[in-house]
Amino acid sequence: MWLLLACLPGMCLASPAEFDARAVVSGLKREVPARTPYVEVRFSQMFSRPMVTRGELEYLGAGRLGKRVDEPYQETTTIADGEVTVQRGSRKPRRIELERVPELDGFLRGFSALLGGDVAALEEHFHIAGSADANHWRLEFAPRDARLARRIKAIAVDGQASAARCFSIIEADGDASIMLVEQQAAQPLPQPLTRIRLERSCQQGSASR
Amino acid sequence: MTARARRLGLLLAWLAALVLLAWYCITGIRISTDLRSFMPPAQTADQQLLMEQIGEGPGSRLLMLAIGGGEMDRLAQLSRELLRTLRADAHFSQVINGEFNADMLDPQWLPYRYLLTSSFDAQPLDEAVLADQLQQRVEDLGSPAATLLKPLLPRDPTLEVLALAEQWSPPKSPQVRDGVWFSPENEALLLVQTRAAGFDPAAQGEAIAALESAFASITTPNDQAKLTISGPGYFTVLVNASTRAESEWLGRISTIGFILLLLLAYRSVAVLGLAALPIASGALAGVAAIALMFGEMHGITLAFGFTLLGVAQEYPIRLLSHRRAGESALQSVRGLWSLLLTAIASACIAYLAFFASGVTGLMQLAVFTISGLLVAGFSTRYLLPRVLPEKFRDAAQTPGLGRVWEWLEALPRPRWLPPALLLLAALMLWLAPAPFWQNDLAALTPVPKDLLQREGRLRAALGAPDVRYLLIIEGKDAEGVLRESERVSPRIDELIARGVLDGAELPSRYLPSVETQRQRQARLPDPAELPAMLQAASAGLPFREDLFEPFLADVAKARTLEALTPAMFAKSPLGARLDAMLMKRGDHWLGLGSIIGMHDAQAFAELTRESNGAVRLLDIKGASESLVAAYRERILHAFGIAIVLLVLTVFIAFRDVHRAWHVLAPMTLATILVLAVLRFAGTPLSLFHLVALTLAAGLGLHYALFFERSTPDAAEARRTLHATLVCVISALLVFALLALSSIPVLRAIGLTVSLGVGFHFCLSILMARKGRARSA
């Protein structure tokens, strides 16, 4: 069934029929609590250079996520019980109820399902497509919700075997945020830091040589 | 044959005249439904304001909408579509559903945000503030909300548009889900302000119809969503419709009963139709007279007027019952005319007192009733006898009538009875529970309890303003009002913190004073220095160098803008909202603030004292009740004078103290008894009771006049009884049915007239007849 979806026109990423994206997603499942350091690189039309932040991602089970930014500023985002709490430095924490912003809710649910290896929950919010070669696979998730699709074009995950290397959020206006996780986060960033080089390093599993 | 042709000709001419009159009435008059035109002229500035605000205050023009039943996504979508449809509709001055949309600030208005926002009042927009803001934006762009904020950033890096949207959303707003308001019961909520006054049922009816058709146009047949409307305007429409429906329903039954009664009494279909002509002529003449003198007639005048004109139905009945063998209808009417004329003249002279009251509504009522009674009376005297068929049945021959007459004659008439009744009435009045008067006119047309509960629930969910209280802010001009509003705003915040009220909406929330705007303008960074400041503030941040060009342009523009005045602001999407909050009154201006959830009105006294009365609380309910009380006082004065005039007229007509006493005593005693019974039963009296009492007294005057009349023979006495019985039964048919109504205002009129007719009839028989027998 999902293979059919994956091969809808425009969504097919030259996937060989034997590539099983579901199995890959299931393989991403981690024991909770799962923590990983990350390096996030934002490419935006608003920025003259990529913006790099570092911190730690935390997955505490279905619908519960944490993201801590350590550099270049301090921020902790917690998602739990349908509420996002953002704490910045010593400022008063801000809370957003996810029910109020359904598109954000869908996005985070999908993301959480991805980390939990929950294929069914993921498919509820996204169309899944994928491709693979010898030592790399790439999954792409396009939002089903039209409002979310107006903002987010796709979430992509690059990895190898049962390890993810990069999570990319590709926004509808072309901006992108690429987040290097697990072992990839420890790799030096390609220099000069461009989107193409970073994407290549996500495919190849190390800084482009 | 020629007599018959003449009769037919006259009848046709009469009908043609009525048609012409009806045409004149329909084209020449406007029926106003606005309650205010029936109120006394305002004496003080606050009363005048009250008159305008009854129904026009921001709270009372508000309709609350809830869309429930269905998936949340669909409800939110319907809410957005309804908002768009209604915004394009001229019936509504404001429609909000909690949605933030950038159109609220049209691009051409965007530079004004730096004059409207209070963000930089404490700390001006300097390098430190800007650096902090820009750093926060970098962080925002890394957060899940990034995609929502991105479009705003280049022009508005400090997000003033969002700050203003928050400032302009209602002080206590409901939960937002999927971008629109939702109630805890999962209904999408909207607030709509009508242009029409809240208590103008016709205009509100139009607005509500527009609402319903707008909703119908956006829903599909398989939508389960239902629109629920609540608010003062909706209740006005609803209550009016149910009152009308019930009175029409009762009216139809009593009309059938009345027709059957007349057929039974006179055994002629032709007579039935002809008997309606004088009262129809009277009613049309009354309306035409008002059209001629005022051009506009109030709905209440029409209702009261028709009630009072009910007396005129007696005239043709008297004529029909008193016809006898060997005498033409014309001769019969001549025999009755002196008494009828006394009745008509005394009623008309009494109603002159209403004309002198100076209240437009009462003057209209007087004009309507006087001209109606005169035309009905004179057409009974001069036209009706000439069109009646020659064949008739003598009422004196009605089977059983003779026995009733003898039984009535044989009734004991103890002399102690009237004083005893008077004493009893005095005792009942003395013991009656308080309050004597019903000042809350709304209590007479109550809103069903479940609707009131829904209203309370929606009002709480939406944080909608109180209908009862308004905050008045006075200034010598609009600017003065806005300054005072700014000055008092922190004081009101203190009161909110103390729990005196839940929230308030002041004019300065929408538009700061010109003074404040100029101060803000002066504090904005110099356009020559801003680029350098921006560069310093964004040092170390990744923003593209030219990204904030639109921001620089807006700040530079804001420095040169002319400060917004209410007149300029009126053209903005929020202009209508502010416009409803500011008004010119003679040589000064008033600002109207709405109050949300008042808990302690007394606490505002302090604020009033501090501002030397420039800021004060208007209690619309309290003030309108005092207005009703003042109005009733005027009516009572008019009544007092009317009674004196009536008594004088009767004395002058009789030129006999004894006979006049026998007519007036039963009428007076019966009126007192009705009052005593109503009050003893715990009914607080209202204007409607007073009007009903007047009608009953008018009918009672007829009973007493005719019973008091000395009759040449027993047959004529039976005819008097016949006429009176037909009158009594027909009045009871109409009003006893009304007394059974579920609507208090109809019940008030029905019960009062029914009781009155009963008492007047009994006392006339006992007291007026007795007088005749003794003097005979």
C-alpha cells in the first residue's frame, strides 16, 4: 500500500522496488529516553550566512520531545501533553497549546512518530517516500495537511542501516534547516558551509572530502 | 326600492372612503418600533445619553454566534467563511472570530503601528532594544513557529503588528483553536456588532435574517453544523415574534367567538359586517390623524390605541340592541344619542389630558383615541342607521332574557355593600406585597430561561461586554476624551486586579490621543541614524544586510506621519469600532467604555470623585427604570387630570349631582377593586395595566350610563340588558383569552380588562340600577 503511495508521480525518488521504507522507519525506534547531540544548520533567504546552533535532542516517548539549544544562545523547548513550552535564558517561559495551531500539532506528532518508529502514526500525517543505495537511505515525508503543506514542503531523513544521520526540514519557500544527529553531529561541518555540501555529507556519512 | 338603492349607495360610498383612508394611512405613515420614541424627553445630559444608549450601547448591539455540531476543522472553516461574508454586509459594523489576519492592518496603515503601539513607551526603540528583539527573532526562526513569523520579519522585526493584534482583541478572549475562537463546548464563536440599535426589533430582524442567510449560503446540505445566535437584539426579535404570534392566535379564537356571539345576538350576517364599520372607520381615522400630525407612529401607540378604541365597539352594539318595532334605526339611535354622546365626549375630553402630557407617544395615543372615538361615534349616529337593513329582530324578544332581567331585579342591594367593598379593597391594597410598580419593562416580555442560560454561557465564553453598565468618559473634544481614557486606563487595570470587574474596553485601546502619538513619534530613532543603529544591533547575527529595508522605510515614514485623529481612524478597518465609542454631545465629547463582568459597581465612585465626574459609570438598567418611573409619573398626572375632566363632563351632561354620582360611583369602586385584586395577587403594576384599567373604566362608564337611564317600559329595559350583556360577553371573549396568555404583557392587559369588565358590570347593576329605582 505505502509503496503505491511512494510511487505516486513526483514523489517517486527513483526507489528500487525492494527498498522498504517502513522497515527503515521501524528500525529508527530507540529505547526511551533517547538523547542525541545535534548540530543544526539553517539556510534562509533572510540570512547572509548559514546559522549554526548546537544542543541536544531528547525523545521521551510518544508526543514527548525536548530540544535544548546550548550555542550560540540558550533555549529549551519541551513538547508534552499537547503543549509546547519555550524557555529562553532567564525569560519567562512561553506556552503554546498545540490544539490552537493544528498544523504545528501535525508536524510535531509526525516528527515524534518518526523518532518512535511508529509507521502508522507517521502515515496519518505524511505521505512517505524513500530511496536507497548501498550505504545510504533517504526517506521523505510530505505533509498531508494542506495548511502545513503551505509552510513545510517535506521532512527528510538521511541515514544508514538503523542509524539516522540528518533530519532536514524543507520549507515551502525554499528555506531549509538541516539537523545532524547521533554520530554525524560529531563530524566537522563541511567548509565552506553550503547547503549542497552539507546535503552531500548527509548522504556520504561524513564531511565531504 | 329607492330606499334600498340609497342604502346600498351610501354603503358603497362609506366603503370607498374607508379604502381611500386606508390607502392614505399605508402610504402616509411610518411605523416606528424604536422603544425610545415612546419615552419622555430627556431632562439631563445623562438621560439623553441613556436614551441614545438604550439599545445603541456597544453591549446591546452585540450578537454572539456559536457554530456547533461537526468536526472542529469544518467549524473553524465555517467560522472563517462566515466572517468574510459578514464583513461585506452593511448590517454589521464589526465581525470578529479571534482570527489574526494581516488585513486588520492594511499595508497603507502599517507605518502607523509605531504611533499606536505602547511597546516603546517604557523604553524607547534604541540599539539595546533592537538588538534584543533581533536576537529573539533569530531564536524564533529556529523554533516551530518560524514559518508563521517569517513573512512579517523584514518589515516588522519587533513584531508590533502582533502586539497591536493582541491589544485590539477583546480583553478576555476565548480559547483559540485552529486560529479561531472556540467555546469549551467545542463551538466556533464569533462576535458581531450590528449597525442597528439593539431594541429596534425591525432593524434587528433584518440583521438576523442577513446572518441566517449568510450562514445558509456557506453551508452545504450535508453539513451538520448549526448556527446559534444570542444577544439583546436577537431576544428583542424573538420576544416580539412570540408576543405577536400568541396575540394573533388568541385574536383569531376570540374573533370567531365574537362573530358567533353577534350572530347569536342579532341573527343576521349583514348586521355582523355592518357593525364592524364604525370601529374600522375610527381606527383608520385615528391612524390617518397621526399620519397627518406626526408622519410617524409608534408601534406601542398602535397597540395601546387599538386597545383603548375597544370601547367604540359598544356604539353599534347599543344601536343594534335598542332597535324596536315601529321605529327606524335612525329614530332608535336618536333615543340613545344623548347617552352615547356623553360617553364619547367624556372619554375624548379625558384623553385631552394625554395630549397635554408633552410625551410624543402619549400625544399620539390621545390623537389616535380621540379621533377614533369621535369618528366611530358619529358614524354610528349618522351613517350606520342609514345602511342597516330594515328587517331586524327585537332584542327584547330574546328567549330567557326576561328571566335574567327579573332575577337581576330581584337581587338584594344592601346599602352597606359598596362601603364594605371599598373597605375590603383598602385592606387588600394595604396588605399587598411590594413592589407596587413594575419598572423593568423587559420583565413583561421575558426571554425563555434556557435562552438566557445560553446567553450567559456565550457571554462568559466570549468575554462580551455587559449590557447593563457603560463607562462614560467626558472631555471637551475627542482628543480630551482619549487623553482622559489613557489617564484612567491604569486605574481601571488596578480595579480589574482587585476583582471589581473582569475587564474593560476603553476608546484609547484603539486609538491613543494625538498627544501620546506625537510623543511616541518624537521618541522614534532618527532615520539618519537608524541604519547604523540597526547594523550595530545585528552585529554577530546572520541576518542579510538589506533584509530590514522595509523596516527602515516604515520608521522613517512613521516619523513624518500626521498623528491619527478619530476622523482619520474611522477609515481604517477598526474605525467603526472606535466610532461607536466616541460621540459629540453639544459642546463636549463623550467616550463610551464597555465593562466586562461587573462585580462591584460601587467601587467606581472613587474614580468618579477623582476625575471630578469626567469618568463615571452609567447603569443603563437603573437609569432606564428611573426613566420608566418618571414616565409613569407623567401618565399618572395625565390620568389624574383626565379623571377630573371626566367627572366634570358627566356632571355637566347630567346637570344632576345625584344621577352623576350613580354613574360615577360604581365605575370608581370597580376600578379600585381591580387595582386591589391585582395588587393583592402580588402583581406589580406597569403601564400596560394602567392602559387596561382605562379601557375597563371606559366600558364601565357605558354600563353605568345605560343602567342608570330611566326606561319607558320593561321591553326597553330588556334591550338595555341585552346590549350590555353582548358588550360584556364580547369584551370578556377577547380579554379573558388574553388573560390566559403565557406572555406577561398580554396577561396583564387581559386580566385587568376582564376583571374590570366583571366588576364594572356587577357594580353597575347593583349601584346604578338601585339609584334609578329609588329616584323613580
